[in-house]
Amino acid sequence: MKFLWVTAIFLLINPYNSSGNISFTHNGHVLSEVEQAEFLLPFPGIKMIDTVKFNKLINDLDQKVYRAPVNAVLDDNGNIIAEKSGYRLDRATFIDRSAASFFYGKPSVVRVPVQSLYPKVDSELLSQIREKRIGQYVTYFNGNNKPRIHNLTLAAKAINNYVVMPGETFSFNQVVGKRTAEKGYLRAPVIVKGELAEGIGGGICQVSSTLFNAVDHAGIRIVQRFSHSKRVPYVPSGRDATVSWYGPDFRFQNKYNQPILIRTKVGYGSLAITIYSSETLQYQSKMIPGMTRALPREIKVRKKL
């Protein structure tokens, strides 16, 4: 904003036009229209821009033009869906371009400049790290428990196609986000082996526990993991990873010199998570105890009237 301050202090307006509207457009659409005079502060012999209002305008335009970049991903058949670039407001160019409009009233229409935002994962990178399977784990669940399956599927979808760069630390809570009814998560009112599952988002810990075993199988460094207070039925004893938005998180760090790709697949009664990377990756896998399909009987909880 240094340019704006220099302009505001030293630009003498002689003559100046402080009336009329200024329109800001992008791709032929009017994003905002303001009254020029409302943004000028009167001083003897000089006009200064009201920086509070101007900064608010900049932030408003930035929100309106912002488009997040989209990573390349694999579809259910393993085909690559190409990435898409995004963009945001080019603030420095906007300040330079709009100064004359505010001080002189011309031009009355300003095209909003944008700068490109490039995705983290493009098709070329994805094609390189999809080849080599370095870790996998499969857990099982009751295929008739619809609310729990729904929650499990949402969480699995959130981490599917996620790429962890070398040295990057993956946080389950940050990637999956807060589990709320507004995001589609449901209550899963069941008891498994005498333990009541959490309300909104019941079933999420099976995803985090399956992921833990998959990345541990790949020899990836575990940064943070907590176990449930009681044994859970979907993984062997001591092999679980409990998560909660306001509590425990599951985190791991990619210690390898190549990115790793997380792929999830939810079937009828099973959840598979596979870790992939480049063919050139040198890694050392770990032996992880598997899980059988045998599950304890689930008891439905009746809602209190």
C-alpha cells in the first residue's frame, strides 16, 4: 500500500473531478459500483483517498473475483481429471490502475486485474505418483448401518486424492474439517461392544484408524496419534487413531523425497486406504497386523422421548 500513501500525500489535483460513479468489472460483469466523492478526503489544495474505505473495497473485490485452484485428481476408474488454475485480485496493479479514477474521475470503468493461482497437484505430478503402492490397509464395518456409513464415506472422500509433499505434515482434522450437520454428517446412534459411538460424525475414527495403519505400513513417520479409552472392533488392539475436532488429532509427516498420494475406497462393508508414490521412491515398509471381517453385533440406541 506504499504507492497509495505516496499518491495520497503528494498527488496534487489540478484540476480534479470528484463527482460521478466508478464501476469495477471482471469478464464483462460489474462487480461493484462506488461514488467517487465518498472515497476522497478534502484537504486544502489536495485530495486524499480514504484508506479505510479503499481497503474495504479491495477486500470486497478480492472475495468476488477469487477462484481457488483445483488439483488434478483420479476418478473412480483411475483416470486423471486435469487440474484447473485459479486467480485472485492483483492488488498492486489494482491500486495503480484505479488511482486515476478516484482522483480524476477517469476512466469511469476499471477492469479488475487478477493474478493466476496454480494448483498444488497437476496432471504430470499425479501421473508420476500414482504408480507405486507403498502402503495399504483394509477395515470392515456393518453394511446396514446407514448413518455411520454415510459419515465414514464423507470423511474418506475428504482425504481421497490428497497429496502430501516431501516434508509436509498431514493433519486429519485440518484436511477433513469440522464434522457438523451443516456439512452433511449424521448422528450414528449405535453401541459397539458396549461403547456408545459419538453423536454427529459417528464412524469417523474408523477412517483415521485405517489411514494410520496404511501410512504406518508405508513406513511414514507418525507425528501424533491417540488411542481410544476402550478397544474398538475395526482394528487390532492398539492400532487405532481416535480424532475429535476439539480434541485428539492424527498427524503424520512425509519423510520421503517424493510426494505421496492417498486413495480411499468405500465398498459394501469395507474401507480400503492405499498410499502411492513415485516408482523412484526408496522406502522401507513395516509389517502391520491385518483385520478380519468378523465384527461384533451392533446395538441400536432408542431415542429418548
